[in-house]
Amino acid sequence: MPDLEARKVIELGYAGNERLVMNMGPQHPSAHGVFRAILTLEGETVVGVDAVIGYLHRCHEKLGETLTYVQYPSIASKTDYVAAMTSELAYVLAAEKIGQIEVPKRAQYLRVIAAELQRIASHCLWLGTWCMDMGGALGGGATLFLYCFRERETLLDLFEALTGARLLYGFHQVGGTRYDLPAGWAERCRSTVDLIEKRIDEYEAMLEGNAFFLARTREVGVISRELAQEVGVSGPLIRGSGIAYDIRRVEPYSSYEAFDFKVPVETGGDCWARYRVRMVEFRESIGIVRQALEGLPPGPISSRPGVKSVGQVRIGKGETYARVEGPRGEVGCYLVADGSAKPYRMKWRGASFSNLAVLPHIVPGHKVADVVAIMGSVDPVFGEVDR
Amino acid sequence: MPRNRASFWSELAQLTTAVGKTMGVTLRNFLRRPVTIHYPDVKRAYPERFRGVLALTYDRETGEENCIGCRLCEYICPPQVIAVEMLKAEKRNYAKTFTLELYACEYCELCVQVCPTDAIIMLRTVDLATADRRELLLDKDRLHELGLADEPSWATGTRLRDMQAPPRAVKA
Amino acid sequence: MAPAVRDLIAAFVLLNGVIGVVTYVTLLERKFTARMQSRIGPYRVGPHGLLQPIADALKLMMKEDVVPAMSDRWVYNLAPLAFLLPCVLVFGTIPFAPGLGLADLNIGLLFFLAVSALEIVGLFMGGWGSNNKYALLSAMRAVNQIISYDLPFIFAALIPVVLSGTLRLGGIVEAQQGGWYVAYPVIGQLGFLAYLVAMLAAENRVPFDILEAESELVAGFRVEYSGMKFALIQLAEYAHVIATSYLGALLFLGGWLGPGPGWLGAVWFTLKALAVFLLVTWVRWSFVRIRVDQILAISWKLLLPVTLMLLLAAAFVVAYQGGGGAA
């Protein structure tokens, strides 16, 4: 909570030399959700950012206490609704960790395929919305936005064939996954990722040498290595600042140790570095999906019988913290189980929540137009921030 | 800004090629077929497992209602949109009333998963847009009506449960 | 018929023609950009969307006219008119075919450039009168940008003047009968390119549309306008783009010169202007925008020296070849 006295001074305006207090309010085309940034401007330069969140609070953590282990994974998708698979995964991993429940190999591979496809889809959305923020809804940004969404739609079609839903899946259950691959899905998946790989080449052609794009993203929003470690950012933000930290390598879950992929690291720390990290992640995820499809073992998709009643899964007493590498960073679930069908306490560590904490450090000094570029490269999803 | 003449020309050349590449990508997409589907004249092909609108079913052979009013779906629904009253009878139970608030439904398919008699299913359509929210408060008659009107999705309770754990005879 | 009455009728016809063309050009832009984005533009309103502009105009006329509470009433209400007037006035000087122009002044180009620069007044009035910080920010950026880019714009537009020796727009076209100015070695192509870039910036088109940056300032100085006033501002913007497209086609692409009888010249002229417009639209929908300080840097450090050099080069060439006609 910012100092109330200081707040009053800001709101009365004119604290010194002609400062303008502008509200990039919760209703804004590039707030990436509902985010209020109270910018203090001197001319065109931002000198202060006061971030206000909480517009999307939906009491997830309380819901975690009232819904059972069977019901909650469908709701967990709604924290990070852009990357629903990874949110559900964090919750079921935590429950399985406490209950010592083993997950069959096939289910683990299916989880990996789902998570990596979700990462590709989420990065498609990131690229599209970022370019739209920078280029305008009536301009070149919208063009790239529609291309990225055209590709994302093919991925959502894949998910729809797998689970029946396009955005919020309910794919994971404690003990495995809920759905197995339908006939012909693997072939379709392969041709879709091949198409996306070609299209990523097109996006890179559109953006890489583009002087306008470079001018907007180089040296903008530099997160230094020390700042990244201090503030606790994760995901592409920390990898763009030179620290090779990827939970899939550091603490492999769901058989990620069996896959061969590169963890991209850039040292620039600016928006361009984060852009490069995510573009390489596109290709690496495609590689992982191909490896997983190839090595998919036959077998059951769940070590527990199919869900028949609401209180079917009971987890013994214990507490643990499980984390996954989401497209935005470290998504974690701290679960306290007490032997019944519902958790005693569940806490979400939202990747975007911690990533947003870096904004007051990197935004001041830039122009107003850079605020949207930085917000886009931080890529917050407010379901995760406000929960 | 470039410092010397040589880098100025090379930067200009780079800028020109980059501009050309970008506009080339846009031109290439100009010549591609649009991906628009002319809904509602042409409908998209929904996949087999599509989670559409909910419906209640009748037994295929006997024509009886499948629903036995066991309320398992009511208990598992996360937003609690289902309300069932059981009607006891001699051979089997029925549902006296069955209301489903479709405007609050999450389409999570958990009710379909737990139904022991495959009574509640999802359809392969979501064409239920309306101007009056009360039309989305589905009662038992309406749900049965929907079940007869549209194509059901592949997923029924038995199939979903079988998918999660194969039957004992074929244990892997 | 008295010449005054005849001129009045001609002006009325021209005004309506301009409004009609501008409205349908918005539809053209929407279909064109939709194809670039793998989609179809307006399709259902009328066959292939042909009635869409009319539907939009009707909708805007029926919308509630919301006036912000603390706005400067006179400034706010007059701004759309002050913005529209220069943008439409310049059409008077453009000759659409030999002899078919409202007023082929012998200082035609000077009039065009001077009047089109007056739109800044209307723009700033809109930004200031709205009592809105976004609008104000946008208006300040606009004044900065348009004034900075008017200079290269003028210099680029002066290259054909130097090559042809006259400020009269009809005269510039007649001088291109030997070859369009865009085909002139080096100076023609670079001049046309510089003209296009300066035009993009003076029109607030992406990549230079920082002042209306939808994703930051949500429509910039227009943000508090709704209904008919918004329609007037949109009309003025598109009219200005079309006017400068016509000017570009006239200065560099030979105006109404083309095969066929004299009256077909108007058709050729319009086609060339639309080609320039589509080129500008193609650029608009391919690039992200750049920041305002970068825009100003490009103007003062790159575009202005380049256009000055081109102008001097053109002058040397003309003097070397024995001078053009009387100014």
C-alpha cells in the first residue's frame, strides 16, 4: 500500500515542476486485462508509477477451500486463463505430491504435450497483443495480432478435439489426466506444429530487421541482472536478463528430464531480449511436442479410477509447494491438506503478480509510449495477478 | 543515429530491405484465402468431444428417462447450477424436478462424468443465444427437448470414466 | 448564369462528391486491410458490404452527442468544423481533368500546402477543449509532429515545382506530358518516397500515428467526441488523406495524363490517387508505430536534410538544362 499522505499530494497534482497525473485506468485497450497504473508525467516522461490491482479478484483461494480435489482443477484454469493447462498442472502436482500419488508415464507425457502446446498458444497471444499495443488497433499491430490469432486458433482446435473446450479445459485430474488422445490427433498435432513453425518464420521476418520495431524495443525496460534476482521475477523476464533459470530444468516435474530442449537466455534485459527468449521458446516447445508424440508410451492415463463422486479423492495430512514453468514464469501452488476431500488451505503463486512488481523500478524514465511496450513484454494476465 | 557515411548507407539499405520484407509478408497474406467462416450461413464442424449445451436423455431401448435423481451431478457441479429433487418409485427413482442454470454453467463436463446412467450429456452445439436470460434457466422438459433436438457429443459418463481407468478385464 | 452562381453550384457538387468518395474510400480500406489480415471486411450490410458506409453514417448521426462537463464549450464545439474546413477546402484547387477543376489558381500548390497546415488549429482546439488529459497529450504531440513534418512535406512537394517551373497544379501536370516525375532519374523516385513518408507523418498514419495511438491514448484528441462531431472529424481525416493522395498522384504520377480521351483523365487521376492511398494503407497496416521523440528525430535529422538536398539537386539539374519556364 503506498503512503496515503504521499498519495494525497499526487492526487492534488502539481508537486513541483508541472507534473501531470494520468490514469492508465482499468478500462484501457492495452492494460492487458484490468490494471490501473497511475502515471506521474513530466511532459512525456514517466517519473512515477503507482500500480493498482485487484479488479479481477474472484476469491480463488477461498474457492480452493470449499471445492474438492475433484472439482477444483476445472476452476484452476481460470487463474491464468490464457495458459490454463499450466495452472491446473500446478494444483494437481501439489495434491499428488502430498498424497504420494503416482502418475502413469502416459499421463505424464500427455501433460507435457498439453503444457507445451499451451505455451505455444500463450506466446502467440503474447506476440499478437504486444504488437497490437505497440502498433495500434488500427495499424500494423492489428495485422500481426490477427496472424497470431489465426495460428492460435489452430492450436485451440487441437485442444477442442482433445478435451471439448477451447480455452478452459479441466484436462488434469489428481492422478493423471481426464482425456486420452482421440484417433488421428497425433497426426493432426504434428501437421499443426509444422504449420506454426513456418508461420513463426514469417513473424520473425516481419519483425526482426524492422527498424521501427527495434527502435521501440531496444534499450526499453531494461531489467538488470541484480534487479531480476532481487524482485523475484521469473520466466522469460529472468531469462532475458541473463539468468538461466527454468523450473523444467531446475526441478523437473512430469518427466521433463526425458526431453531434450534448450533454455534460451539473453543478457540484454530489455524488451528485445525478452522477445528473443520467447521466440526461441516457441521453437523449443515445438521440439518438445514432437519428441513427446514420438515417445508417447501406451498405458492408462490415470492411476486412480475415473471420477464418480465429488469426494472421491482424499489426500492425507501434509503441506507442500509445487511449481511449474508457465509461459509467464513460475506458477506455484502451496497446498495444505488435512485428510479430507478438500484442502485446508491453498495459495497460488501467480507468475504475473511477482512479475508486475518490477514495473515501478523499470518504467520511470521512459516515455508514455514505452509503458505499453514494457507492459506487453512483461505479459501479465490478470487472472493470475488478482486470482 | 549513424555516425559516419558508410554506416548511414548500410543502415538505410538494411531499413529498406526490412521494410520490403515486412510489406512482402503482408502482401503474401493478402493473396491467401481468408479464414473467415460465414456463420450462421455456414457452421463450423464441431469436433466429436465438443462440450456444448447440456441435455437429458431417454433410454434408447425402453424410451424411459435415464435420470434416476441421484443428485451426483448436483453435488459435483463447481458453480452449483444444478438442482434436482428425487422422486421415489417402486422399481427405480426418477427426478421430480431438474433445473440447470445454463447462464452460470462452466461447461466443465464434470456432471457428465459422474452420471451413473449417462442421463445428462453435452450436445455438439452451442446455438442457444437468446435475448432473455430466463430462457437459459433450463427445466427438465426443456433439457429433454434439447436432448432430442441436437446431436450429442461423444462423451458420456461411462465413456469418460472408462477412458480414465480401463476396465478391469483389460488392465495394462 | 452568373459566374458566382455557377461557382457555387460547382462547389456544392464538389463537396458532395468529396464526401461520397471519402465515405466509400473507408470501405475500400476496410476490405483491403481485411484481405491482408486473412479475413473478409464488411460483408453482410448490402452485397459485399457496399452499404456499410451508409450504415455507419446513419449510426453516427443517431448517436447521442455527449459533451464533457467541464469542457471549453465554444472551443470544443467548433473544433470539428475548424478541422474539417481546411481538409475539404484544398479539394478546390485540384484539377481533376484539363479544365475540370474548381479553381486552378496559379499559386495552387502554395494554397494547398498552406491551407492543409491549418488543420492543426482544429486539432489542437479539439484536444484542449475536451478537458481530458489524454486528449491534451495527444494534441501536444500532434502540434509537434505535424509542424515538424510539414517542412519535409513542403520541400518534397516543391521538387516537381522546380522541375516544372510553375506553382499552378494544372501546369505541373501539363509539364509531365514528357514523362511522369516519378520516372525522373533518382530525384523523382527519392522525391516520391520522401513525399510518401512526409505524407504518412503529416496525416498521422502509422507508423507515425503516435498522437492517436489507440493502445495508449485511445483515439487521442478525438476521444471525447461522439456522434455527428466524431463523424465530421473522421470525414476530415480521410478527406485530408485523399487530398494528399490526389496531390501526390498529381505531382509525381502525372495527374490526369493517360491514354484515351480527355474526360477519361479524371478516371485515371482517381485511379492513381487510389493507388497512392492503397500504398499508404499497405504501409499503415504492416508496421508498428514509433515513439514521438523518434518520429521527431527522423523528421529533423533525416527527412529534412534529404528533401533539402533533393530540392537543391533538382534546382541544379534544371539550371544545368537551361532553366524551366517562368515561375
